[in-house]
Amino acid sequence: MRPLHPVSPSLRTVLGISFFVLFVAFWAWITLGGHVNRIFLADPLSMLRDGWRLLVEDRFWLDILITIWRVFGGFVLASVVAVPLGIAMGAWKPVEACLEPFVSFARYLPASAFIPLLILWAGIGELEKLLVIFVGSVFQVILIIAVKVGSTRRDLVEAAYTLGSTNNGIVRRVIMPANAPEIAETLRLVLGWAWTYVIVAELIGSSSGIGYMIINSQSRLATGQIIFGIIVIGLIGLLSDFAFKAFNRWLFPWSLA
């Protein structure tokens, strides 16, 4: 294999599916073969039975919808705040000098550490869950977008000035269009991080959602249900990632290599 040499889409699909098959086969071997106690790790068949029971009897699909709403709600709030601030930090150096130290400091603070404060401020309702995702996502998005905008090709900027563009015109007609594909890709990546924050938010002071189901299943040693919840999160995240990627390709076809 040559380094950095691309593979065909069909081979990529085959290799990706093959690893999933090998992973499930190994999981089945260690559980059905008696190598691991099923109390600590349910086998694939038990997991599917428990998952079906959750969906049919316990209406788990409502918890799934609630979690999806929380993820996208908090993510949209973070994007609305982070994208303009990130562009401003990358485009104008005084703004960067003012905000970059604080944003760099804040992005290292774990979102879970804010949960007690957010519960005091917003209660244990939906707003608290959205704010956990907001806090966990917003500073990451701001800094990544600021770095990408700050690395805009200078020749494009100079050419625009030569053609008579104003300072605001440079931002609107050069910097933002040039970095729009990268900004969209950043949002796609951070959406994946948002899923980790929503589970943390639902572990405390929640009465619904996938995280709530997982913590309840832990108290009953129902590892099949726990694994099913984890797999559901992964599948939804994978589907949303594919959809986001396809939308980016459609919106910015010129950015494809």
C-alpha cells in the first residue's frame, strides 16, 4: 500500500463493512463462547432482544427523539453564536487578541463540570440539557473557525483590494466564501462531539432520553440495554454525519478534491 494513495469507493465500503463484521464476530465469540460473563457484557442476540423490548414495550423511540432534539437544539444554539465570533476572530486581529485567550481557556473546561451550576440557573428541564451541549460545543467551534479564517489565502485578499473592495467587502465576498466549506466541515465534526455532551447531560436530573435509559439499565445490570443504547447513539451519529457530509458536497461542490 502506497502512503496517501486513495482507494475506490467500492473498496472503501467493503473494508468498512468488513471491520464491523469482524468486530461483531469477536464480540459474539467472547460472549456466546463463555469467555466473558454475560452479566458484564451481553451477547449480540441478547442485546437485540433487549433492544426490541425497549422499542416495543417501553417506547424507547420517544427517548431517542428527545435526545435527537436536545443534540440538534444545543448544537444550533452553539453554531449561531460560534460561527460569527469565529469569523470575527479570524478576520480582525484586535478581536482575536481580545477573545482568543478566554476562548482558549474556556475550551479546556469540561462541560460536565458546569452541570451543577446550570441546574441551579436553569433547573433540570430542557434548557439545562441544551446549555450543557452549548457550553461543550461553542468554544471549540469558535477557535477552530478562527484558525481556518485566519489562514485565508492572502493573494485572494490582495486581489480583492486591488479591484477596489472595501474592508467589509473583503469579509463578505472573499473570507466567508473562501472558508465556507471548512466552516461547514467544522460544524460536521463538532456535531459528533455534541452527542457525548448530551449523554452527560441526561445522566443527571433527567427523566427521559437515551442517557437516562442507560443509567437506569446500569442499576439493573441490564448490559444488553446499555449496549443497545450505545449502538443507537452510534447509528444516529453515523447517519447524521453522512447526511451532513452529503449536504456539504451538494452545497460546496467546488471544494471536492
